[in-house]
Amino acid sequence: MSLPETLTVTLAHYLALSGVVFGIGIAVALSKRNAIAVLMGVELMLNGVNLALLAFSRFGAFAGGTEPLAGHAFVVFVLTVAAAEAAVALAMAVLVYRRRETVDLDRISLMRW
Amino acid sequence: MSRFAAWQALRAMGPASFPIGVRARAVPRLRGLRVAGALAALVLVAVSIAIGVVVVSGVLDGRWYDLRDLGIAMAHLRGRLDERFDPAVSYVASALIGATGILGFVGLVLLVLVWVERRVLARMQIRRGPNRVGPFGLLQPVADAIKLIQKETIIPRGADRLMYYLPPLLVFIPLMLVMGALPWAPRMIYLDLNVGVLYVIAVSSLSTLAIFMAGWSSNNHYALLGAMRTIAMMISYEIPQSIALLPVVLITGSMSLGGIVEWQADHNLWLAPMLPLALFTFFFASTAELNRTPNDIAEAESEIIAGFHTEYSGMKFGLYYAVEMGNATAVAALVTTMFLGGWSAFGLEEWVPPYAIFAVKVSAVYFLFIWLRGTLPRFRLDQLMAFAWKYLIPLSILNTFVVAVESSIAARWEVAGVVSLGLITLFNLGFTIVAARAWTRALGYRPQRERLLRPRLTTAVGGLLAAQRLQREATPDSASGA
Amino acid sequence: MDSPGVVAAFWVLSALTVGSALAVFLSRNLIHAVVFLVASFLGMAGLFITLSADFIAVAQMLIYAGAVSILMVFAVMLTPLAARDNANSLFVLPGVALGAAFAAVVGYTAVNVDWPQVAGEALDARSFADTVRGIGDALLGPYLLAFEMASVLLLAALLGAIVLVREDRS
């Protein structure tokens, strides 16, 4: 069964979706006070990037694309880095909390000019 | 005669003479009973012979009525549907039938296992267990469920409504998803994923968050404590649990659960003797994941009331209880699939329906769970975490390394499978013993040197330690050596 | 990509993902935000499955929904005196404007650029049946150096996290 052309899902759909998720991630990361909430925004951004990578790996026809699963391998690296980043960043949040009893980024202004 | 002596006398007469309940009145023996029994036995033998003849003659193979593998009947049904309708219809129909089967199986298992667990545990603790509702108390779970449904559900003041309502439902999702991936027979797999092993681990890790939601939203100290303890424990034990599955994947060369079972069936070999350390690690880590004794830190009635579901009452509590049973079944099924050959039983699966073999194995592993619960005391939280991080994780990483070397050697070595697999089995058995002993010694554990001559009753506070101290005082020469 | 199941799955899952991501921004409670974040991650895993990336989807479930979210829960629980209200900072307007602008630009580009796409049989060939083998070959073949560096990075992060939050007993 084939659907009308307007209903099919193409690369553009996935890319637009990844852009939206990335945008929401930017908004969360820039406008939240709590350091942990900022980290949530960063994770959302990484998710959007992963979606774009996988969409290109599925649909894209590029001259250099000899390795069909290169996008997947990239996403594996992104996941690895995200896990490491989350561990270290949350440890830093806990450490900052121990020193200053707050994780409010507006009040951690030691290095602000 | 004191009451204690009377009790002892009763004990000596055996459990049947316990003065519990009303003894059943002796039923006058029916004369026809023996005749009927003999006839039934004859019919049974005849039916067995008929089944044997039919199976051997091979008329069944691949027909829709070959009920040794329900997947064949399903495939025929899908073929029929595909002839007449759109492929989507057969897809939806088979999905619905499979989902109904899984749901029905889980419901049945939950009803039966509550009874089994309570009865077996009671036997181990020398008591009777539920025996009043229905024959042998078989209807006890039904009565419990009706009671729980009737109870008032109390929502604690200050609870976070949405997050309080969701978890009892959310914890069911991982259970169902794991159940869907199990291979029951060669073609009886609802969801045969290429990444089955990883999928099972990933899906079962999702229940952690539901447990946290339950504990946090209850607005209760004990619930939150229980939830945080659960999360710490489950996160720690997920690591050895998933590392313990790597040797299985390395040996079989497949990450799909069906593929793992097929490898074991092809080689007429169970992975349990080949990978004893992985089996132990997976089994123990699973008991931690399931919050079962000896690792029921999460609930620990004597310490934090009931852990994360302290504030849940009525059927919500009943759902948690049911999920606990269901998860134990799912893990037993996973142990069976990975290490005990799944539906294969050295050729027996040609005769007996493979799903029956699978069910028998799962029940055996489940019995082991009950046995552990009846035997072992609870670990302390720090002991449990130390056991995971200092003992299970290093040993399982080492085991993975050893198995990787072995399997790469076996892949390059031109020799019969029996020889290489046998050598791997022998080496792994030896390696397990040596590594476990060496690592325990490296961590500073010494087996007790002094022999406790006989158990001593003491009224001193401190239990076994006090008893040992008393014994040392009684025999001063042995105390110097300790 | 025109089977009705995939299309329906795409729209449902993208609604779930975007809705939960918005809920992360809007919710007034940090714990709720974490829960919505997990819902968003799971929706994203479903989208990965529609892209026939089963291994990545399962890894996403395991790493993001299973581990990173739990880390966040722990971080929230270990900072008991900090505010839990998920409040916005002074930069809320620029932040939202930047996010919306980015989404708009990417959306416009995605819709209006004529991407070099595969179609027909080549697209069917890309619906991989088994990605695990391919990813393994890629990781231990052309990307071996990056793979090793990633493992070193993980080890460094592990040690760093332990060293950072260790309490001095002295």
C-alpha cells in the first residue's frame, strides 16, 4: 500500500524534527537556573544531533559515503561522550553544591567580570 | 509436661500430626476408583504411544496442527490472511494474538506463582502456608486479589498526584517488553531482535526510574530512602549483569536470544558448565535487580517498613507485588535462555513441545529463587555494594577477557567442536574456582580457621559473635590461635 | 518509508519527543523535568527504530533513559538545599529566542534544500537487518583510533567523577 506523496516521511522531516529538538535543548540550556536543568538541555541537543546523523545515514546519498554505517558509528561516539560528560558535569554540580550550598548558576558568579 | 516438651513430642510425630486445622475426614474408598485409575493409566499410555508414533512418522512436521511449535500454526494463519487481505491485517492480527498470549501467560503465572511461592516458602520454614481457600489453598491468590481490590486506596497528603499514580502501571511495561523477547520454541518468538541481549538489559533498566518516581512522590521518608537504596543497588548491579552476558555473546556469536538458544541446541550443550562464573554473576546480580532476598535492601521490612511502596495501598500495592513475581519469572526465563539451553534438551524437543521444556526449566530456576529466599539472610547495604563493585565487576571483566581469548583461539584452531568446547569448559571451570578463591583472598577474606565444636545457645546479646566469644573463653588454648 | 505503520509511528513518536522536550522546559518541578526528559529520550529511541537503527535505539535506552537520567536523579537528590523549582534565569528571553531561531533556520533549510537522497531500491537496501555487525566492523576498522580514545575518555571521566565528589576523611 502506498500513501499519497504528502504523507510519506522523508529526510527533511527527520532533519526538521532534529532541529526542533536541538532548539528546545538550546532554550533549556540557556534559560534555566539550575545547573542540572542546564545539563538536561545539553542532553536534548545531543539527541537532536544523533537524530540528524542517523537520518543522513539512512537516507543520504553522498559521494564519499562508502561506509553505510558511518553515521551509526558516529552516534556511538556521541553517546560515549555524552555519558562521560554527564558523569563529570553532575559530579561538578555536586561539588559546587558542597562548597556553596547552591547549584543556581546566577549565583555562582566567582569568575564573572 | 511443659508446653515446649509437648511441642517437641508433636514434632517427633512428624509434620502430619501438627494440631493445625481440622483433619480431613477419611473418605470411604470407592470401589470403582481403582478400576477407573487403571483405565485412565491405560488411556494415557495409549495416547503417549500414539503421540510417539505420530511424531516419529513425521506427518506432523510443518503442518498447522503441529502443536509442538505454535509458531508454525501462526505462520499458516498469516499465510491464509495474506492471501485474502492486506498485509497489514495479518501483521496486526498476529501482533494481537501474540500480545494476548503473553498477557495471558503473565496473568496465569502471577496467579499460580503467588501460591507456589508461599507454599514452598512455608515448607522451608516448617509451616503449612495458605491451605484454606480452595483445594490446597490454590484459590488464595484470587482471594488476595479480591481483598486488595476492595481496599480503599489512600493517597498520602502532599503526594505528587501524577507521579504517584503512574508507577504501578509503569513498572509493568519493562516486564511485558522482556516477556515479548523470550524464545519459547524455534519459531515461537514474538519479537526476535538482533540486539536481544542488549534490549533485555536496557528495557529492564527502565524500571529504576518508575521505582524512583514511586518513592519520591509518596512524600514519605522511608519510601524515599527505599527508592534511593533501590536505585543505588540496581545501577551497581546492572554493570555485572550486563558484563556477565558478554561471554555468552562471545561464545555463541549472536546477540539475539533465539540465536543463543539455537547455538546451544545445535551443539547439544548448555552454556552453564562452560561459563560458570558468568552464570553465577548474572544470577546473583539478577536477585539484586529483582529486590529479592538475599538482596531485598529496597524493601527490607525490618529496616525501612516496605521501601518505595510503603505508601501504596490496595490494588496499587498488589500491582507491585505482582510485578515482583513477574520480574522473577522473566529473569528465570533469561537465565534459562542464556545458560540452560532454553527450549532445547538434547533432542527431547523433537518429542515434547519445546515450550513445555522451557516452562519446566523456568520453574526450576524460579524454585532456586524461592530457595535462596528461604535460606539466606539479608545483606547490609554496604556489603551489597562492596560485593558488586569489588567482587563481581572485576571478576566478570576478567572472565570476559578470558572467554574472548578462548573464543578467538577456538575460531582459528582447526579442531572438532567437541574438543575445543570441552577444553574451554574445563579451563573455565578451573579458572572460576581459582579466580574466585584468589580474589576473595586478595580482598582479605579468610575462611574461618577454628571449628565451632557444637552450636551453643546463649542469652548474651550479639548472636553468633557472642557465642564464639563465649566458646573462646571456655577453651582458652584455641583462642590464642585466632 | 511510505508504509503506513512507519508514517504513523514517526508522527506519534515525534509528538511524544517534542512534547516531552517542551515539558522539560515548562515544568515547574525539577523531578518532573527529569521524568519528561526520559519520556523524550524514549520517544527518540523509537524514532531511531523507524530509521532502522536498532542497536543505537537500544543503546539510547540503556545509556540515556537508564543511566544518564538516574545520574541526574542522584544529582538532584544530593543537592537537597538547592531550589527545585526549575526556574528560568535572567537569560530566558534570549535563550528562547535563540532556540526558536535555530529551530526555524534548521527547519527552513531542511525543507527547502534538495537533499541528495537515495530512493526506491537503494533505500530498501539501507533498511539494515543487522546493524550490530556493521557497527562493530566500523568501530574496530576505520574508527579504531577514535574508539580507543573514547574508551580512554570514559576511563578518565570515571576517575574524574570519583575524584571530584570524594569526601576527604581527614
